[in-house]
Amino acid sequence: MSRSVSQESFRSLLEIRDNYTTRLEWEPLFISPMWLEVWWSVFGNDRELYLTSVREDDSVIGIAPLMIENGITSIIGSADVCDYLDLIVLPNRDQDFFDALVDDLKRKGVKQLNLESLRPDSRVLTGITDAALRRGCEVTLTPCDVTLEMKLPCTWDDYLLVLNSKQRHEVRRKLRRLEEVGNFEYRSISGSTPVIEALDTFLKMFTESRGYKADFLTQKRESFFRSMTESMANAGILKLGLLEIETIPAAIIMYFDYNDTIYLYNSGFEKEYISLSVGLLSKVLCIKDSIESGKKVFDFLKGNEVYKSRLGGKETQLSDCRISIN
């Protein structure tokens, strides 16, 4: 069998993804073709795009969505807006994929792979690192952050039983208090046009609810948020969860609905409602909505904020991987 390395475009990645005979798993969502293209259009700058597939005859065995800067190669993306990254490789083809990839990178003068924000179940950590060691490369793993997630039970009552008695009491108490204030509604906003129309509301609450978020939302990051929202909402993946009190927006969350998992990406709230814990309750109601929609996993994404564990999240270590090419 002949093996080759081919340069791809973001459009050809979409075609590969839609060709189910390839059996490639596009996880996590932060390496989906739509996400990669938006990130690159905003943050690519002077980096060299290295969007490559490894093929065996006419079949794709893996994809490397990479970029090169100063002789160092990394996955397209950045830790500030991408919670998890990975390479895309067929099961049991890690060695063939890695050997072909490294041979091509060496011809380009690349001496190091810096692969960031990796889950323990990533292709890099479950297969590529072993392939690199067998080839004689030096591999260094460094803990970089944590993420929290939980398996969702079948019912809301079962979820409440997952919480410890103190947190269960707090959730019920806060919900009762919200009911006493007036009519409230939590609803999911989906579809490209409704989401885009509500985006300014999200960005306003996002920046005003916490001071550091205003500093985070630079002009470039806002451009990314807007383009990413349009692309991912159009694909049916990005949604907004809006909590209203007497029809007035009080809190909002941005999340992804992808492969039976809900990913909580960002949130904000109106400060005048802070005494009602609307920021926390918008997340609680999103969990409730996820359970009622039959979702399997709720992923709080990166960061060890205390509310995540209080609402049932279990911690998973994330790692950075450096591979020296020889």
C-alpha cells in the first residue's frame, strides 16, 4: 500500500468529514473544520498553515490541523478560546500516521511539535505519544489545566440526588427564591438568525458581569466570537440559554450541543439580579434542560471554578505534550 501526505483546505476538510466511510472521529468540537477555519481567519497572522492529511491509497487515515511558527508546529487553536485540542487519526493507525507526518515535517525543517490542551482520551495521549517514543522521539508531558464534566442521569430528580445534601438544598432554595420574585423562564435559543440576534445581549452580559471578562474580550476575540457564533450556530451546534425574569433578560449562557454532550462555553448576567444567583441558576436550568432533552454528558469545560464541582462536575486533568523530532 502506498502512503502519501496531502495538503488540504478547510473546504476539503468538510468534504472529508462528511465522507462517513473514512470513520474518522472529529472530537473534540474545537478541531471541527468550521471552528478551525474561523480561528485561523482571526488569529492565523504570520503563521504558516499546515493542514495535512495522511492517505493510504485513496483512504484518509489521519488529519493534522497544524500551523508552523519559528520551526515549531502546534495544533491550530489557542488555549484562551479552545478548551481541548487533538489530532484526528483512525484507531490503530497512529504509528503509520505519525511516521508519515514526521517525515514530511522534517523536510520542512520542523524540529518540535507542541500539542496543547489535551484530554487523557485524546488521540495524542492514547496513541501518538507511543508512536513517537517507538520512533525514538523525546516526549514531554506537562499538566496544564483541569476540566470538569459529569454523566447526566435520566431525570431531574435523579440529578438532584447526585448532589450532596447541602448543594441539593441550595439549588432548591435558590429556585424557590427565583419563583417568589416573579415569573421566570429559561429557554434555549437555536438557529443562526435567532442566535445572532441575541449575541449582543450575550456579549453585554458577558463583559459586564465580571470585570476580567471585559479585559478578556479584546477586539480580536470579539471578532472571533462573532464569526464563530455565526458558523457554529449555522451548523446547529452553538446555542444560547436565556434566563428571563418577567420577560427581562437576567442571565445568558453560550453552549455547544454536540454528539449527545452539552459543552458550557461561556456565560454572563445582569448585575441587578446578582442577589438572585441568576448566573448559577442559568447553568442549573441548562443542566435540567439537557437532562430533559436526553443528553448524556454535561461538560463544564476548562477551569476549576468551584461552582462546577458543586453542581456535580468531576475533575479531569489536561496536559500539554512536546515532541522533539529527530
